[in-house]
Amino acid sequence: NWLFANTPAGAQSSAVIYSLIETAKETGLDPYRYLTWLLKTANGADLTRPDILRSLLPWKAPETCKVK
């Protein structure tokens, strides 16, 4: 439940973004750099392929995404 989400879809979208950010932080990534890399890399990728999806997980992020 997200108290101030206007719609169920909005609440779900918020939950997904928050989960990505918290997972990035827990795996030692800078959330901004990770999300930037993720969105650029996923753009145009065939996200129906499991191997592509696995390559986008936080623990597969490049060194440039890590907190220094």
C-alpha cells in the first residue's frame, strides 16, 4: 500500500522504482548511475529473453555504477 498514490498502477510503479533503488544500494551501487545505465541498456533490448534480463540485474552492473 502506498498512501498517496492516486491509482493502483501508480502505487505499483512507485514500488518497482523503490525496489530497484534499494537493491542497488544494498549491492554497493550508486542508484543514479545504476538506473541511468539500466535504462540506457534496456532501451531497445529484447526483454523477453531471460539471458538479457539476467544481464540487467544489479550484481551484473558495470564497475562505473559502483559507489566509490
